[in-house]
Amino acid sequence: MAFNNLPAEMNQNIASFVGSDQDFVNFGAICKTTYHEVLQCPILWKKRFACVFDMTSHMSGKDLVELYKKRQGLLHSDISFAPGQSHRLGLRYLNLICKLINGEPLSLRTFTPGITLSESLNLDVIKQATVKSHLLNTVVASSIRGGKPLLKMMAIQLALYHIALDLELQIPVHPSFEAQRAVYQTSAHAPVFQKSYSVVNVEWLLLAGHFFRYHLFCEYEGTLFHEYTALDKKEYPKGWTTKLEPGLKKLGRKWKGAYAYLLSGDIQAIRNGPSPNDVFVDNLDSQDGLQTMFLEFDDPNMPAWPNHFEIRLHTVPNGIKFVPRQRSSISTPKAARFMASGSDNNSAFRASGYVHELPLQHSIPGFQRITMMKYYTKSMRPPRPAHVFPAVHDETHIWAYEGVVLPGGNIMLGRWWLANNMANADVAESGPFLFWCID
């Protein structure tokens, strides 16, 4: 066929039906006519961009063409973040994933009442790219040098933790003694936050995420696998459904999750440096299935924040400062107070806490700090309104929770510890927790 004899519109129409980028380029290389009419046509490249990525409205046609070529070149490379692998383009790949995370506003559509699903092309690309590159398979970043690149990789893995928890993707997970030992360390040895509560300890949090993913995915452990796989599809962890922005984001009301603990003798042994033959059995609250917890942010009867809660949690935002993105001044983060309730091993509990904003974490917005004090009342019967409980709670049975809400506001990971009058946070019994929103 003599394409140089066809009208330009016909050549361009044919090119618009070509599938792969390589076939598109091959078609444009047939002759000088197709080269100019196809490969030099910004409109065709823009259509290809719009079929793969969320549109970047502020870019010109020429810039969009170059951006598309660079992105597709990286995404189709043989980069692997699996243990023992390395690649010179690893950091550029991470930067691309980070830019896609920070991408354009998402397109949303409600398919069934109460369930809104994202149509974001960027999120589809991210999911495919992370699976192909094995980015979420391991917490060992052997393909990236240490320092800021390594921390950035960990922050990206945390932001995409909901993908790692997707059963359908079957991302491998293996037992990790490193993760098990890390999650039972005290806040003095492995704090959740650094630099006055403004910087997330991404390494510890990622180990905690790996710890829970193992228990959720590993059938033979007999801990959380059956409860997790029995969930309704809409109850699984999800990511973000709107463009990620810095600042405070109020959380959903209904959450599922679990916490883990060791017996007192085991927890001291694992902290002190166990022998090679030691085996520690994690205990997870799964007697009555995964825990369900309810958060209430707009309770008009919310009580005052008790001073002995504050002494243990250091959570009142007026006492926390961080440098905002512009770095022109020190600011006080915005915060939201909440009350919580739920059931733990068939016993009703209450909790009170704060959520407050955090600055960007390695260029990614949407991380938030959450703190709460969980407690039981001296008498659970007859039932009392939630705002009455703090006045009658049992101070010998209170547990502090400190964690991070991941971008999107739908998953929280962190540490709990025994916080009664005799407990010292630096030596107290403690362990990890994981909750995700199912609203």
C-alpha cells in the first residue's frame, strides 16, 4: 500500500488504532510521509498519552510527547527491585512512581450505591509497574543505594501498601525475623517518628507492614489468613480516591484490623538478642475475627483531653512544630480530635485521640500522625454514653497507640504499648497494630 498517496487524515486515523508504541513507531517509519504525518503529529501522541496516563493539563503538546516517551521508556525497561538485583535506572524509576502518585486529580465513578471506584489511569500504571518491577515484594532495598534514595523507596512502598495487601496480585511474602524483632522494640530503640514528630520512621513502619502482610497472607500460620480472605471485596484495604494533598484529612468511621503481642518473657528475650534457636509465637487478636473499631470526630460531648494521656502520648498539636514545605516559618500542624469504640476479645473498649497533619514525607503528601489512648471502664454495665467513659476509666488498664495514617487516609500502622501508672514507654510491653477503613 502506498501510504504516501493517502490523505494525511487517513494515515493518522490508521495510526490511532495501532496498539503498542513499537508498532506505532514502526508504522511511522514506513516512509517520509508517515513519519511527518504520524510521528510528528502532537495530537496522535497526546491521544496515546491520554490512553495510558491521567492527562497533565498544564503541559504543551511537545512537552507531553517527550514526557510520554520518557515514562514509557522507563516503564518498559527491565528494572527489578528484587533482592540481589540492581539497575542503574532504579532511582529514575522511583522518581517516576513518585510523580504518578502525586499525579492529576482522579476521575471517579460510582458503580454501585456506596462504592466509588477510581478510574485513574495513573493508579493502574502504578499497580502494573510495582508488580512488574517487584517493588513491593521485599523490605530489603538491595537495588538502591542507602541514604535519601533508600528512604524515598521505603516511603513509596508505604504509600502503596494497599497494593501489597491486594490478594488478587499474589505478591510473595516471606517470614522475616528482622520484621518480627523490629515490631516489638520499644519507642526508645525504634521510634515511630523522628525530629519532633514531623518525620516518619519509614524503615520501622515498613517492617511493621511486612509483619502484618505475612500474617494476613500466610495460611499455615493460622493467625489472620482465614479472617482476611473471608472479607467481602469492599472491606479490603484501599488507597486514595482523590488527588493526594498535604494537610489534615478526617478519617472514615468504620475500621477493621488487629494488633500483635508476645508473652512477657518472650518480648524481653527478643529485645535482648535471642539465640539462633529461639522461636517466638506472635499472638494476634483474632478470637472473634478481625477487630472492628468506630471513630467519631464530631461528638458535641467530647470530653477534655486528660493530662495523663498527654504525658504518655505527647499528642496535643500546640506542643508539636514542624517546618512546612515552603520552609519560611515554623508552624503548628492542624489536628482533629476523635473518640473511638470497639470490641477486643469480646470486651468493649473506648479510646480517645488525635489525628494531625504531617509535612511531605520524601516528596509524598498525605501522611498523618494518629495517637489514641485505649481503655476499659471499671464497670462496663450498664452501658454508658461514650463521653462519660473517660471519667470512670480504669487507669491500670490503658494502652497508648501511636501510628501513621498512610496517604489516602484509609490505612493506619503503628505501635501500641502498655501505659498504666507503673509503665515506662521505654521498657513497657508493646507491639504493632494495623487498621484499615471499610466505609
